[in-house]
Amino acid sequence: MKLPFVVVLLGLWGFASGAWAWSNHTVGSYLALQDVAALRDAPELTVEPLEQFLGQEHAGLVTLLREQETFARRHFPDYPPRPDNLALTDAPAADLRRAFLMALRVNPQIHLALMFQPMPGQDQPQRAHLKPQEVMVEQTISPWSTQRFISLAAGDKVAPLAVLATAADEPDYGHDINLFSDNPGEAGALYGFGVQSFGDERFEYSSQAPFHIGFFHESAVVYAGAPFLQRSWPDWRAYQYLDLARFAFATGHPYWGYRFLGWGLHYVQDLTQPYHATPLPGADLASMLLMEGKALAGFDADKNAAIERVATRHIEVEKYQAAWLEQVLRAKVALPMLAAYADAAQDATYPPYTERYLRDVVSAESNAQAAAFDQAIGQWLAVSGGVGDFSQGNDLKRENYQHEPLNSQLVGLLRHMGAHSRNFVKAGTAAAQDAQLD
Ligand SMILES: [Zn+2]
């Protein structure tokens, strides 16, 4: 086996951008979690500024984050140890928030605005709204975003599901931007993640890809040739935030409990998208090597076509799903896609949640479906030519969302997304319910 071929091949691969995964996580989370009784029946929460939580719980957080680091070094393969000087110190730092974000190795420039996203069609125009640039770092602002952000202030009351569903979209607002040593900005030089392992440079937010994508189920020969594929940490991010959520619930800060839980939920949902769990869906090792061999001999058309194909299919199918969902929500009819998000019939068939769940269960499942999904997208694109650019509204109207093989793939994947979302949330909220009973 000529490993250098694999290295060259994968090294040049752009990879999916890392932001698209069922588009707006807030909408998917509302739909997946709407019938969870523990959320629906929970009392409204009081909005609490981060600094208040950090100030009141500093001593506990010093211990918690120290234990997290010890755990991560033992349990996450290819985990880059956190430099010791980033740990929280016993004496609180002057800037509590910055010290906390740096101890988590999150982008210290995120806004962490107090706000919530309503479900589409349930906006409250009379209330104050925040602009996208007040919520997201600039690299993540999309010109065709339709999200609405209703402003909140400390002391306001808000439904737990709104906090959780809103937070599920937040890691795409800048949490994981520019954390690598070769990225612009100051954090990457301090964080110890090394050089960026992969990401599509055409996108400004591509530096977040190794935190939102995980290639956990490739063959040993692929990893041997392309070890950078193993340098990704969505499972660690989910662990960090679930653990923080449990701590916040246990110490009487439910607003932050649900918000941290939503952050963790994001990474679970990302891995339910096959393009976030598989580098080259539908391509086996032999065909990859053949493409590379031909490219080296000067015939690179196959290889370039394959690169283009993966990027296009990933983005087009997310646009199709997002536009279809928008149409379904507007029509207010119960369709298989909406039912799939909320279908809890399979939830209990999965193993109990542990820190291995993202790797062993979520991404294994989406990886197994990747080739069939990719094929269905290919068939749809051949017929329809794709959704078109979101900024050109006319193109969207041509689509009738009647592509049965693709729709049934999507419905199946969204059913998984709903199940894993509920299982993750249950793992986090058990502590919240205990606290309410005390
Ligand atoms: Zn993401």
C-alpha cells in the first residue's frame, strides 16, 4: 500500500465547511424536544449574567475544570493537553469571563449575548431584537440568515426549552473560530491545539471544522496515511459542556445549566449529519487510490470532480433540507419530516449516554448511512440541478421537495438527530430535576 498517495489525496481535500449541519440547530432542537415532559413542564428560568455564575461558583469551577482536564487526557484519543497556564487560579482573575473562556479553550471574542431565538413564525415583533453582529462573530454571519434574536436582560423570565434550543445553535456563532496556532488572532498561539488539521479555506469560519466534524470510523490505513483526520474534538466539546451543565444545575444556576447543555447538544447534532462523520462518502479506499494514481499521471479530472462533488452535495442537501423545513413550517401541516424530529420510539434502543456516545453511537450511525445518503443526493442533483443560491429567491420556488429517495434518507437521519438530542438532554437534565425536588 503506497501510503503517500493517501496523504496527498486527503491533504488536498477541502472537506466540508463545518458550519452546515441541519442548518439552524435551534429549529431542529425545538422540534426534537417539544414533547419532553421534563422541559415542557419545567418552570420559567431567570436570566443570569455569566459573570454572576462565575463569581458565585469560582471555587467549584476551579476544581471542576481541573477534573475535566485530567479526565480528557485519559479518555479522549489524540487530545492535546491544555497548557497549565490556562487553568483557572484559586484567586479569581480580574476578568472572570475571559479567564473562563480561555480555561475552556473557547474563542475569547464570542459575544454570549442574552437573547433567545423564537420558532419561525412565533417572533414577537413588539420586543427588542439584537442584530446578527451583536450575537455572532463576524466570520460566522451569513447574508441569507433568517434568524431572529429576541433580546433578554438579567432577571427576565424565559422558558427552559427556549434557552436550550437557542444555545444549541450558539457554537456556530464563533466558539471554535481561530483556535489553531496557524490561525489569525492571539488565542491560537496559547491554546495548544497545534496547526489546523482540516477545513475548507473558501469559508471564513472553516477553522471551526475540527471541532464540529469527527472522522472516527475510517480504516487504519487511512489514519496511518492521514493522521490529521484524527485530530478533531467534537466529542470532547460535548463532554465539557454536559459536565458544566450538570454543575450549573447542581449549584442552582438553571439558566446556565440549560445554556451549557445546548452548547453540548450542538456537537451531538452535528455528528448526525453524515458529511460531518465521513470524509468521502461513497468513495472506498481503492477508488481513492485509483483517482490519486491517475491525478499523479496527469489525469486529475476524476479527482477534482470528486472534491467538487463532496463539497457541493454537502451544501446543497443542507439547503434543500432547510428550505423544505421552512416550507413545511409555513404550511403548518404534519409531515413525515416534522414527525421524525419528535419521534421518540427508538430513543431507548440506544446505549446509555457516556462520553463515548458521540464516537461509538452517533457518528457510527451517520457514517454507516453516508454512502446511501450521498447516492440519493447525487440522484436528486442530477434531476433538479440543486436548490440554487439562497440570495436568489426565485430559484427556491422551483423546488417541489418531491424526491422520495432523498426525502426518506433525510427523514431517517432527522429521526436519529431527534433521538440523540433527547438522550443527550436527558443525560444532562437528570441533575436539574434532582435539584428541583430538593
Ligand atoms: Zn457546528
